[in-house]
Amino acid sequence: MPIKILRHSLPSIGRAKIGQPRPRKNGKMQPPEKWDHLELTSLERDGDGALTPDVPLMLKLIENDAPT
């Protein structure tokens, strides 16, 4: 009996952000603000609709002396 593959990709548990959008100025779009670091987020959103940071995961990486 063949094995059925239900998903064609790995499940997503979060995202890595490298910047954030800037507010509009005089009705025109602004280029995004780039950060010099990564921010790991979960898939949950706050009241404003932004992704919430995954603080326990980031602290775990810092404790294990992960390369930065």
C-alpha cells in the first residue's frame, strides 16, 4: 500500500523578519526600514494585526550561543 502525502511542504510555525514597513508620507509609499538583526515571530497576531515576537525561541537561541 503506497504512503499518501497530505502536505507538499513543511508546516510553518513562524517567520523571520528583517525589517518593517514605514508609514505613508504625504500619501506616498515609503521604502521599508531594514534592520541589522532578525526578529523571529510566531503566526499569532496582536490587536493591530502585526505578528507577535516569539520571545521564548529568541531567548533559547541566545542561551545556546547561536551564531549571530
